[in-house]
Amino acid sequence: MQEVEDLNDLRLVAWIGESGSLAGAARRMGVNHATVFRRLNQLEGRLGVRLFERSGGRYHATAAGEELIRAGAEMDSTATQALLRVAGRDLRPSGQVRISTTDSIALALLQPIIAQCRRQYPQITLTVEVDNRSANLSKRDADIAIRPTSQPPDYLIGKRIAPLDFCVYGARPYLAATAALALEDHAWIALDDTYSGHRTLRWLAARQPLEQVGYRTSSFGLVREACIHGLGLAVLPCVLGDAATALQRVGEPLPECATSLWLLIHPDLRETMRIKVVFQLLQQALGSAMAA
């Protein structure tokens, strides 16, 4: 069996195993799906063994794959922890800060705060990644995360910003035309199965089978746009739904969908000056925006 030629191949195998998909590994590597597919095939060819079996649309590790996943994960963890320790020694309020958040928060709250941060700290460059999955701060997917969650990870330092309510919304013309309909008889818009188990999908599934929902997508921003265009009712975060003047709340906020907005950071980075000042600004500005 030939040796692994590039230690990054171990990380590639670990990331495929972690996400269960080539697309997930591609996002971690910052390359496209085809590159990951080619590199995996080349690695399996050099080793002469199959590392993954594909079933149900997901990649499942073989025994050989499991062994390389463990090695890759250990290598990635060692490198990441070293980078975190080194980054934590930087005391200058300059450099790059990466923020991960959801499309709802980015659309409804974040842009004025980013503008304020750029004015206040012009030597800090900001990267905002919009991803409705939780960023893994322990692996430096981001420096700071702004996330709706009821239970933030114990290994992170977190600040609870405010409650985050959800409500049913509809476009005003749509509501006027369908005023006689019961809630379960409306057309609905919702997140897709990428977010299986999401609190809004659980609420909706109790009222209408999800396979009957007329339009589903992977973004609350797109759900809101479809709702504005009259495709039906939608459950939206209130910070996003209330920001659209074309939409109107239907009923009161839904207690079973409520959560909280948290600001999260890895403890090894809390004294890194550029990250510390951005974290403090976000905490104050988000708190003010949510209280408005």
C-alpha cells in the first residue's frame, strides 16, 4: 500500500467523514465538489482501498476510511489548537475577523453594525459567512458566531443577546384574498429538508404534511421573499418578518418556536485584541438593535 502523499489528504478524509458528503468537505477546503471527488478517487487509487461507500445520498466510511478519519481528525485538531494559541497572542486591533451567522440575522440586523465596525476599526477587515448551519469555532470555521440557539456549546464563551421570537407572516394582498381560510388550509412556504427537525418545520408539520408544502427552500431570506410575493404563509423570525413592510403578522408569536440569539467565541481567542473589540461592539449593537 502506497503512503499518503499529501497530509492534507488525511484532513480531506476527515472532513468527508465529519460531514458525510463531498459538498461539506468542499466548503471546509474552499474548493468545488469536483475537486474533492477527484482527490478522493486519486487517494483511493494510490492506496488501493475504498475509503467510503455511498448510501442514501451520504458517504459512509469503510474500516480503512475510519482509520484515516481518526488520523486526519487528530492532525487537524493539533494544528487548529496551535493556531488558536498563536492567534490568541495578537494584541493589535488590526487584521481579519471572520463572523458566521444566519441569513436572517445578516439581512435584518448585521449590515449597519458592520458599517459601524468599519468606521470605528478601519484596520480590521471583516468577513461575514452566511450559513444556517452552526459554525464549528473549535476548528476555526469562524472567529465569532452569531447564532439562534437554546443551548450553546459548553466549550465556547457566549453572551445571550435577546429572545428570538417567530411568528406566522403573510403578504397583505394574500391575506386579504384568503381571509376566510383556516390556518391549515393556506398555501405554505417553509425551509427544505436540509433543516429537518427545525423548530419551524416541527410546528408546521403538526398542521400540514410537509410534502404538501408548495414551496420550500434552504434560506429564511428566500422564504421571506416568496412570502412577500404572495406564495402563501410562512413562519419567520420576527426580526426578519417585521423588517418587511409588505408582510403582516398572523396571530401572536409561537412559543414552541422561540429561541435566543447568542454571540459566541472560542475561549482561546477572547484576548486577541481585534476579535475582542469586534465581539464587544457586536454585543452592544445587537443588544440595542434587538431592544428597538
